[in-house]
Amino acid sequence: MLFNSLNFAIFLPIVFILYWFATKGSLRLQNILLLVSSYFFYACWDWQFLFLLIFSTLLDYYTGIKIHKAINQRKKLFWLWLSIGINLGFLGVFKYYNFFAESFASGLTLLGLKANLGSIQIILPVGISFYTFHGLSYVIDIYKNRIKPERNFIDYSVFVSFFPLLVAGPIERATHLLPQILKKRDFNYYKAVDGLRQILWGLFKKIVIADNCAEFANTIFNNSADYSGSTLVLGALFFTFQIYCDFSGYSDIALGTARLFGIELLKNFAFPYFSRDIAEFWRRWHISLSSWFKDYLYFPLGGSKGGMWMKIRNTFIIFLVSGFWHGANWTFLVWGFLNALYIIPSIVFSTNRNNLDIVASGKYLPTIKDFFAIGITFCLTVFTWIFFRASNVTHAFNYISKIFSSSLYRIPHFQGIDKAVPIIFMTMIFLIVEWIGREQQYAIEHLGTKWYKPLRWAMYYAIILAIFHFTGKEQQFIYFQF
């Protein structure tokens, strides 16, 4: 069930009404309803994989209790590694088996040996990377004595499978979400209105910008050998805005939806394309995943305490694992490697925490220095997205080599370019709105709230009209494949 589908437009109001009226304020009934609704939401993708989600939930629920009860460190470690091993084992089989099998066979071929390990024709369970990380953070936090295990299975299950975040995050922590699930929730009109406003902005980003940019990015990337370097640059830019508006649009809808039920999820994006360096970009892009790797991989590896060599080593490990988390393809590993390479100079010269505040805070325009810093960071990011989008490494290198050719100076042209002009115009408007609202939780959080009511509603209707006008073929969110 897609957030941008008619099915979800029917599903959400029904759950909302039942949640606030049929449960009569009972926390137990609210949580049961959320769990049933979440399982129904997930089963709409493929009901068979619902059993995998329930098994993963049972596994971490049980091992969390056993870790807490264990009388010695050896038993604690046993239950911890049992949970980690089974969770990562499922993730490995469903997501990475074919990659490793094919890579191993290719390696043997280079040595003059033949191997046929076979491949598994299996559908990747939607959201498996996200709910697996939910469970792993939970059992690790129990092992580290940061939290105590939740004894109520329904409440814990809601933490794992709460439908707004189930299939594409944000990756929640038990320390943040579980207390909200256990606490009585009362309807708040202003929070609900704010949630609807964030949902509206998320739908605009997904339907108007991301889905339309996807059409042009696909045309250019899928036929890159036929186009000039300038057109390929345009294709990379289309994908750059597609992936941001697609994923941050999903996050906006997820956070807004959760707020309708009195729950606040972790912020996942903070206007990353206005970053002044790569370190700042990664503090603002997919925040929940970046912080997860920092807390559960970077720090356990030693973090920044072991000297410069350890800092560099751990940084490369984090980014390579992050790349591999996104998919079983060498393109994602190259993407992760490039981002690590970008960030290393700031680590070496201790400038990685220079830009902690939002750019041009309290001002209309950035300084000349910040303007060029944003431009350079944006260009570096666009370059890495080519590897993220390319079908394989060869495709990516061919794409890039075509950009850096004499055809770069031609006027961009591709089939359907006339249709792209309105989308380019809407993307420019989108960027202006994002810039104006860059110090808020989301771009239109306060936009128009102090205007006369007719003007404010005119803005909302304009966004709604744009959504309906630019609606094309219903497209799945990019991060559902991860």
C-alpha cells in the first residue's frame, strides 16, 4: 500500500477515526488497533512476508528478555549474537546471497576455475532492512543496559511495525519510540493539523517533483549512450532531485501520519542540499541511518579515540557498510567509497564539525563563501548519485566519460524535453520554498500560518491542485527496494 495511493487515502481516515473514537481513549485498545492496522498495511504488499516480520519481532522480544535475565556475561553474549546472527542471516539470504554467489563465481573465473553456485529467485521482503535494524538496536541497547526489555508483546510489536515507518523508516530507537507507545495519548488538534500539513508537503515532493523527475531520469539513464554530455548532466540532476524528494517526501508523510496518532518520529532529513560540506550533508541526509551506524558500528569500532589511522579506517568501514546496506551491487559500494573519500580531508584537518548550524541562519541569503561551498558540495553529491542510479559500475563510468567529452557543450536534448520544462519550473519553486523554510522541521511548517485565512487556504489549494495536475503513473518509493 503506497502512501500516494487511493488505498492509503481510504485506509488512513478509517484507522484515524477508529483510533480516536472507537477505542474511547484506552491505550491498550489504541495499541492493539495500531498493531492490527500495521500488519494489514504490510500484508497488502505480500501477506506471506508478514510471517517473517512476526518471527523477527518474536525473536528480538524473546532474546531481549533473555539478555536481561542472563546471570553472566557469557549468556548475555550468547543471546545477543543469536539475535544478531539470525537477523543478519535473513537479511543476507534475501538481500545479498545472489550478489555474493555471483561475485565469488566471477572471482574463480578470473583464476581459471569454474563454479556454478546458482541464484535464488526470491522477492526481497519490503522494509526488511528497516525493521531488522529496529530489532537490532533494541537488543543491543538492552545488552548495553541502556533500556530494559518490554514485557508487553503488543507494545513491543507496535514499536517494530508501526505502519508509518515500517517499510522505509525512519529507523527508530526503542529509547525514543517505546516510551511514547507506553504513554497515554490524547488528541491534539494543532498537532493533527501540523501532521496534515507535513503530509501535504510530502505528497507534493513525491508526486510533483520525484515522480516526474523519475520519468526523465529513467529516459536519460536508460539510453545514456544516445545522449550528449550536457543531457547526461541534466539526467543526473533529475535523479538528484528525484531521490531527495522521493525519500524525504516519504519521511514527511511518515512523520505527519504518526503525528495524527499522537506520536513523534525521528526527523530523517534537514535540508541536506543546502549543506556546505560533505560532513554536514551526512548530518542532514537519512539522519536515522547515519546515527544508527555511528552508535552501533562506528563507536564500537573505536570511533575517533584511536588516532588518525583509526578515524580514517572506521570512516571507510561506515560508508562502505552504508553503501552495501542500500543494495547488493558494486555501484553502492563505489558510492559509499566516494563519500568516505570526500569526508576524509575534513577529518584529517578537524573541520568536519565546522558547520553545525543551518546555513545563513536568520538571513535571506548566504554569504558568497557559503554560496560557493553549497555549490561545490552539491556538485560532489550529484557525481556520487550517478553511481547510485547506474545499473552497474561499467554503466556509471561510461556515463561519466560521456559527460566529460566535447558533447558537454551542446544544448541538452532528449525525447520528451518539452514536458520537462514545467517540472524544472516547479523544482525551482520547490527549492525556493525549501530555502525559506530551511530552519523549520519541514519547509512549510510555518509558511502561511500568519497570513489571512483565505490566502493560507489558497496556498494549500495551490499545492493540492499541483499534486493532481502533475500526477502521472503511480510509482513506488525508491527506498522500498532497500
